[in-house]
Amino acid sequence: MNLRNILVPLGAVALIGFGFYAYGWAGVAAVVGGLLMWGLLHFTRLMSVMQKAAKRPIGYVGSAVMLNARLSKGVNLMHVVAMTQALGERVSAENAQPEVYRWTDGTRSHVTCEFQQGKLVAWTLVRPQDNPAADGEGAPPAAP
């Protein structure tokens, strides 16, 4: 169980209690107003990220190499969606842990990200071969 699910509501109740102890009902109103503003700021950020992501194809990123360079362990899925400005293409099964998403750019390079409980734990960058002769296609014919 995530300890944050317990500590955040307890912290909010403690702040409301402190507001009442220090300033009475005016303190409660001030603390509740501050908590409401904090919640609305997060909601506004979430909506702006989702509006930008809705305008782009699922699983597309401008540059997979740049995304790979900007990623770091522990960031949440919303932060990665904000960086890519697109929802990731789901690779894992629905409701399976870890969740795996992929973002691909125009050169067919892709970054596959693994999220455990909504936090980034691992990612890999795959770049296609630049030389078409390396995989046998377009190679010159063998000499007799």
C-alpha cells in the first residue's frame, strides 16, 4: 500500500485542525481555501496536458533520442505525457503491472517506458539500422 494515500489526507486534516486551533473558523476557511486552490492547480495542469496530448497521435514523439535523454527514474506517467505531448501506445496488458508504454518518432526510433504504480522504473531506446545493406535489403548482388 502506498503510504502517500494515508499521509496526504492526514496532513490535510492536521492543517485544518491547526487552522481552527490558531484562528478559529476563519483559519479553517483559509486552510480549506488553500487546499482547494492546490487541488484546482493540479487539476488545471492535468487538463492542459491532456488537451495537448489529444491533438497528437497516440504513441508519437518528436524525437525518441531527446525523450530518452530527458527521462529519469521516479517521474510519473503524467510528467512523461507532458514531455512527449502525446499519450503512449500501450504495450502491456490492461491493468497489468508494470505498465509498459511506447513512443515512436518519424525515424522509427522508439522509447519503451516501464511504469510501476505510475512511476517510471526503466526505459529503453531502440534505433533502427541506418544502413539498409546491413539487414540484407538493398545489398549489392554477390560476385560470381
